[in-house]
Amino acid sequence: MLAAAGRTVRPKKEHNTTEWRAAMEALLLAVERGGPTMFARIGIIRALNRHHVPEFNPKGKGPHWGRRKLKRDQ
């Protein structure tokens, strides 16, 4: 149902992208033939997030050790 709603809202040129075609094929496989629903879910999520580029943050999170000071060291 999510895919059907997403498909009707999307512009026509977005329907023809390879991501959406793969998602719809996986969804139809799950619905018509009892295939794995996880593939349909993954396909739809990838189609929705196809323009997202993950950014690498070289700093990242610091290590958790060494931050907390003991009461005797203050």
C-alpha cells in the first residue's frame, strides 16, 4: 500500500528510474507470488533515498575512554 501511494504521488519521470522499477518489481513479486517482503521494503527505501549521499566525517565520535575524571584527580 505504501508503494502504491508513493507511486501515485511521484511525477511520471520518476516512475521510470531503475530504483523505482526494481522496487515495484520486488513488491509485485511479494504480492503476487508470496516472495520475500523484505526485498520490497529495501527497494522502496532505496528508491526514496536515491539522491542521499552519505557524508564521511573524519572526526566522528571521540573514544569514550579518558573523558571522565575521577573525583580524586580533580
